[in-house]
Amino acid sequence: MAVCALAAVTELNFNMIGFMGAMISNVAFVFRNIFSKKGMKGKSVSGMNYYACLSILSLALLTPFTIAVEGPQMWAVGWQKALSDIGPHFVWWVVAQSVFYHLYNQVSYMSLDEISPLTFSIGNTMKRISVIVSSIIIFRTQSSQ
């Protein structure tokens, strides 16, 4: 986490709100791993089944809040704007992103089922660091130091 923080602080376009969001995301990810592993422990539920149950519960719990906060009109406006800005391929991009994001999370829970939450969290942090370093190299991002 310290390396991720250092990479963010040395960015030329540093934003404290974005930085705090990233750090909160790291902490939330670790807690998710710990509580998910505890939920799977001692039960005959595999990582895939556990993730499926979490997805269904999330949909059931968050849909009413989403409708209350955003409402159908805001969805329609956002959908029309996305279609006009991106074009008809927007639908296929959303479908592809949804499928790959679901597969990513499914594989994550399958992995978490086999290893400890600490090992999994360290691996995820290393993944984030490699993405940051790769993007700096590929996009030749300038650092303030």
C-alpha cells in the first residue's frame, strides 16, 4: 500500500480526494477478503457459489437504493447520452465489460477459496503496483521527482 501511495503522491496531477478514495478502496478490499474467507470457512460453499450468493444479495439490496437516488429518468438520460457519444457499440462494450468483470471476480473468489486473505491481498496489491508501473512505462507518464 505504501508503494501505491508513493506512486500517487509523486503524480504531477495529484488529487487528494482521488488518493483518499484509492486508499479507502485498498482497505475495503482487504476487509472484503477477510470477511469473505470467514463466510466460506467451515461451510461447504465454494468460492464460486459464495460469489454468486453475494452478487444476488447485492442486486436485491442495492436496486431499491439506486432507483430511489437516481430514478428511471436519470437512467434514461444517461443511456441516451452514452449512445449519442459512443454510438451503437456502447451496448456491446457494456456487455463485454460486465462479462469480464464478473469472470474476474469469480476467479478472485475461487482463488480466495484456496489461499489466505493476507496472501490474496498482497497479491492484489502487487497487481496494482505492476499496473501503475506498466502504465508509467507504456504511457511515459512524467513524475514530479
